[in-house]
Amino acid sequence: MTQAIDRHVGSQDLSKGLSKKTFTTLQCKECGEQYGLGAKHVCEDVCFGPLEIAYDYDAIKNQVSREIIEAGPHSIWRYKAFLPVETDTPIDVGTGMTPLVKANRLARQLGLKELYIKNDAVNMPTLSFKDRVVSVALTRAKELGFTTVSCASTGNLANSTAAIAAHAGLECCVFIPADLEAGKILGTLIYDPTLMAVKGNYDQVNRLCSEVANTHGWGFVNINLRPYYSEGSKTLGFEVAEQLGWELPDHIVAPLASGSLFTKIYKGFQEFVKTDLVEAKDVRFSGAQAEGCSPISQAFKEGRDFITPVKPNTIAKSIAIGNPADGMYALDVARKTNGNIEDVTDEEVIAGMKLLAETEGIFTETAGGTTIAVLKKLVEAGKINPDEKTVVFITGNGLKTQEAVHGYIGEPHTIEPKLDSFERAWERANTLNRLEWQQTQV
């Protein structure tokens, strides 16, 4: 295991290929203090604010065009100039360029004219958007000399870190709350990491991981590597703009956990504008939380400029972060774009999962159910204009959280291998469907 070297601005730069590097420093989001490009995530010298990657946008403009991007790899690495890595051979496992589905049936049901689903439920290799952020974080981890990588996770991040570390030949130890869904635990163990199941919620897991990072000098993708890791979420915004014909949407709806994904999609749109890849446009940003863990939504509704931590109690475990690191920044994005932040009950989460599956054939996990349920709630409240070009971000696959819908969906019709047995079952099924339709209309 190798401890990464932390360098202050002005000290020796150990990197190569400086002419190609478009990222310049780590910069505090609060006070602006700058640091070298090492493994650091907090402004330790001044205000303890979070650090973020700063870029040379003139250098990016010299390296990109629509044509260059379109000719690039069919993965997030077509946007390499916008990402904080130096190597010409990043870890590329086909992550990104997921479908932007025109959701006509769901749009009709909700009364919208133009609705799209950005479907990261089929992202590679582990069927969630976390594959994006981990690909960037582990590429940078290798550049910084780490040989052991880790994360604190509510499930999807553990899957991604274990899988991509296996591909990259890195030692991996990941930490999760002990009560995670079985599918997510299995989906991590298959890659043979060391898996630590902690008796506590995500925030307790995260605190433990901060201690481990400081003690062992490992590369934690969402702690000391967080400034690099979080930049991977921008690629969702990049892809949507490209897939819409190099245009920005009118409105987006995305899930809120830490708040980072939400803010990075916004940053991605702004970077495309800065580099003349798309025309500037006011895009409204709306966020979705589950009622049982909704600290950002509560702050938004109450008009507060601070987040009050909560203890998670929801089936939407992948977004159940009670003390969201980027919650205040997510609030700022929603407010300055004239968006909204809403929350829904667990029952509405399940209904959202079913609605998306029944209308568009997309099986999402509970985070996606939350987002669809919030979309429906915002439309019914008149907070989404039917004429807006709206994009909803689905960030994970329902195969990972099958327990959530047990008891809420139908059962198979068991029949004999005879035509008359089938005919009787078919008639019963059609009768039940008519009764359900009539009940829905009432």
C-alpha cells in the first residue's frame, strides 16, 4: 500500500504530460484556497470547506469540439478533457453512453409533451451511475500511487468499487451498512473484495471510513479522492446534452443523496456552455428524496440555509444519507434555477418503480422509484410545465432491490400443460385486469 503524496500549489509537480492536462488545482468551494493535486478533500488550512477540481477552460476549448467528442470512445472517456486524469489510458470498462429514452407512454400518462429517461440502470459494469464516478476515481488513484482502494457505500458504490478495482488489479476493501439489500451485498462479494458490514447507518460507516483512511493511507473514492470521484457525475450532463442534439433540456429531475450528483450535472451543463459546445439556457433543477430520509427536501420546504441531519428510515437505502455532504450546494442549485425539491413516502416509491416499469419497460431500484414518484408529484402540483423538455435521471437497476416490490406485484398463473387450463387462466387474468382498471378509474 502506497500513501499518496499531497502537494501544495507551487511545490514540485510529479505528473507527466502537462501539455494535455486541463485540470489545475484543488480549490476550496467556500474560501477559494488552492491546493496541489493530491489526495485531499477538505480545506485544512483555512475553513475546512470541501475541495473541488479547478480547470483551465481555455485549454479544454483547444482540445474539444463536437466532432472530436463524437469520434471518441463510446464511454465517459470521450469527455476526458473535462475529467481530472492525466493518463491516455484511463480505466475504461465501457462505462457511460447509456440510453436517453424518449418516454412517450409515461409522458402521456402524466400529461407531459416531451419526457426523457436517462437510463443508468443499464450502465456498465454494475448497473448504476456509480460506475462513472469510480472509473474516474480509480484512474486518478493509480496516478497518485495507491494500491489499495476503498469506499463507504449504501450499496451501488460498493458494487462499482469492487468491480472496477478487480479490473484494474487494485486491492479492495469496502464498507457498507450491515442491513443492505441482499442483491447489493452479493453484487459486491462476487468481485472478491474484503467486505466490511458495519452495524450502523451510512453516516456511521462514513465516519469509520474517515478514520481508516487517515490510519492506513488507502485511497477512499468518496473521502480523500472525493474531488476526483465526484467529477465523474458530470458525464451524465454531458451525455444528455449530446444525445439531445447538442442542446440543453428545460427541466431535470434527479435523486438526492449526498447532493453531489445533482450539483455535478449542473456543473457539466455549465462547462459545455463555457466551452461553446452548447448554447446557454436556463435549465430548472428539481431533486427527489424519500420521506424517511429527506434532510435536503425539509430544508428547501422550510426555506432554511442549513441542513439538519436526520436518521434514515426508508426502503430507498441507496439515497438514505442523513447528513448529506453537498446538501447546501444542492439547495443552492434548486433555488437559483427556479427548481424544486420534494419527497415521497415509501409507498409512493414502490408505485414509482411500478409506473416506470409498466409504461417504459425500465426496472429501476428504489432511488429511481423515488425520482419517478417525485416527478409525478411535481407534475400534479403544477410545478413542471407540460411543455418543458424534461429529463429524469434513473441511477440504478431494480434487480438490486427486488425485496422492495415483493407483495406489491402480481403472481404467476400456474396451469396444467393443456389448452383448456390456459383458457381458464387467461379469462381469470383478463377479469382481474378489468377490475384493477375500474378501481384505478374510481
